[in-house]
Amino acid sequence: MFISSAFAQTAPAAAPAPGGDVVSSVMNSGLLLPIAMFVVLYFIMIRPQMKKQKEHRAMIDALAKGDEVVTAGGMLGKVTSLAEGFVTLQVANGVEVQMQRSSVVQVLPKGTIK
């Protein structure tokens, strides 16, 4: 009631850029930032993670009977038998535990577990 209606003025038509199309230059600058961010994230986060997974897979494949290992839960044990997806660990005299191979996080030097 107290506020009057405002009407927008029409803007003059923009002159085309001397070097190319206006739409093309806006599109290129709009895509540059997301592409640059993806490249940075790839080298900072994705690539190191893939390298770590490859090293872990190689360690799991190289497990052998008699290796002393640490599991993801912090359990120490000696490998007594290996299956395709599972490993059996001796955690104490007469106590054996069967676990998934992927739960092994580290192979210890021989003689670590007494």
C-alpha cells in the first residue's frame, strides 16, 4: 500500500566479444574450476588411496604359513593355514581363530610374538 511498484529497465544488448562467442567464453571459465578441483583431488586423495590398496592387496597375496601378523582388531597371531579368503591364526597355544584375509593389516618380523 505504501510501497510503489518498481519496474525494471531493459538493459541494452551486449556487444559480442572481439575474440569469440560470449556463451563459449562463459562456458569455458565455468568448467575450468571444477576440472581443476577434480585434478587436485585426484593427486591428493584418490591416487595415494589406490596405491595403499594395491600395497595391501600385495601383502595379503604374499601371506605364507608361519608369518606373524596383526589384524584390524589388534590381535596378534601366527598364520597356521591359508584358504582363498580366510586365514587361520594361532593366538595362543591350542587357540586358533579363523579370520578373513582382508583383516590382516601388518606382517610382523619373525620372532616378534613369543
